[in-house]
Amino acid sequence: MEVVNKNSVLSFIERYKLHHILFWACYHFVWWTVHTGNPSDVLESFKAPHSVIKYLGYVIYQAIGIYFCLYVLMPKYLIKGKYFKFFTYVILIIFAMAVLISANYFFAASFSNRSAYALFKINPATPVTIFKKSALPSSISAMTLGMSIKLAKNWIASQKRQQLLEKEKLETELKFLKSQFNPHFLFNTINSIFVLIHKNPEMASESLVKFSSLLRYQLYECNSTYIPLKNELAYIESFIELENLRQNDNFDLELKLPKLLEDTPIIAPFVLIPFIENAFKHLSEDAAQKKWIALRVSVEKEQLYFELSNSANFEIQHHMPEGISYSGLGLKNVKRRLQLVYKDAHSVIIKKSKDTYTVKLQLTLAKEVMESLKKISV
């Protein structure tokens, strides 16, 4: 029970970032201790209301200023390369923090019977001493520390993510070369084309060209981290047409793909095809049941919407309770790859109903972001 309560407290602290407040409180306590030379004197000072208010002025004003820089100015200006604006605003915020902290000395003195000059040993002729010797240096050091920690965390996270992406890229390329075209698909497609040679030579010739294009696409055209979306959709269309050769008359296919211009967004290769392979693999094998696949892909501004449904395989349904999402090893791999490549810029839902499998995928295809990532990966 104590462990559960401890975890709940830690979760609450993490959720509302209370540990950040504790960090800055400790930071200013340490500097106050260094200034006075005795932690006991600092603790004794907290008995006086004016000392507490002066201390809170440093903690609150600097925390507000620092987090405004970290979470507003950095994403808006620093990350986008607008360095002059960023550092101009940072300097202004540092001065604003120092001014507010200096003013807080006089506010704290109002809780005492003494004047601020006498209470904090300020020369009335030089009231800017607090600003120059205490508030401003403290604000500069606190801002420097906060930005250093944030930039260091971002750099470490970026390095870890880059390493995972590189590892995933190598593993994915190896898997594609060895097993993307599984033997069943190869043999079945070749046999279907062989049968067509006698029945419909023209269709057989077209199918062979498509089959050759698929092999070439996988071996030579997908070595980059990102590829044009129109190329990936053309690959999907050819793949479906070849798979359709193996189906009999008891099969319906609904295919809706967008017509893209040359200025197309880019996408990580082969993040869509595993879902389509899975749909053909798990079509219903009941001869009395109508087999069907419906694929709809649309692009709206920077969003790709992918929706795929197919008739269920009752053999799988027998082993899986209704309402539980189907997720094979291939789907787990592609989910992992989506998480690494797109992180929070995607959502995927895979559901199984009584007689239907459904996949809904949404990706953010921001061309500016993707192009920059593409250049980094080259």
C-alpha cells in the first residue's frame, strides 16, 4: 500500500512538474547559503516574513522568465533560426526579471517596520545596487543554467533518437532485401503471370512489367529515409493489381488513391504496405463468404489519411475474441517504425469486429520538416 501511495505521489509530482519548483527553490537556497556562509542563518531568516517574500521573488520571477524562454521563445525563434530576435527577447526578459526582483525588495520591506534601505543595507544614494550586484547577476546565472539544461536534454534526446533511427533504418533495409517479397507472393505472382501468357498475353506482359517495377523499386529506389509519396502510392497500386490476379470472381476491390502533383509530400518507405499485405493475407477463406478489400487514401494539406478494411478470416476469429485488435509481428514492427520516424505526428488504430479488420492511420506530411530531415539523413 505504501508503494502504491509513493508511486501516486511521484506521478503527481511528475505530471504537474512540481520537481521543477523544488529545483529552483533549492538552487536559490544554495546561493543564499553561499552568500551568507551559514545554512543555519538562512533557515533562521525564513522566520521573518520579509525574508521569505524576498526569497520567493527570486524563485517565482526567475522561474516564470526562464520557462517563458524555454517553452515559448525557443520553439518560436531559436529552433527556427531567428537568433537575433531570440537573444534580444532573452536579454529583455533577464532585465525584466532583475527589475521585478529589485522592486520585490521594497515590497518585502512593507511587511517590516523598517525601510528597505535599512532592512537590506542599501545606500539611499545608490538604490540600483540591488539591481546591479544581486538581481541582475542572479537572473543571468539562472537563465544560463536553465537554458543549458534544456539544450543539453534536447541534444541528448536528439542523439538517442538519431541512433534509434539509424539502427531501425539498417534493420529495415535488411528485412526488405531478405523478406519483403515473401516466397508465397513471388511464386503465386509468377504462376498467375504464367497462366495469363496463354489466356491474355497482353495482360501477362503488363503484369510482368509491374512485377519487375516492384522488384526494382524495393532494391534501388528506397534507400533514402524518405521518398515521394506519389512513388509509394504507385508502388501500392501495382502491388494490389498483382495480388488481385490471384483472386477469383468472389472478390471485390475498392481502391481510392489521390492524384498527386509533382510537388508531393514525402513519406518513409514501406510504412503503408505491411497493412495491405496483412489484408490480403487474412482475407476470409470461407468459400460462401464474399471476400473484399476497401482501401481509401487521401491527402488534405499536411495530413495523410489511410483507411483499410477487409473481410475477416474466420480461422483467426476462432482464436481471437471479438473486440480485440489484431496485431501480428509485422504490424508490431511497422508500429514501432512509425513511432521512431513520426513520433507524435501519427496515429494508428487497428480493430477487429465480427467479420471485418479495419486499419486507420493518420500521418503528418509537413514538407518543410520532412525535407530538412531528409537532408540530415543524406
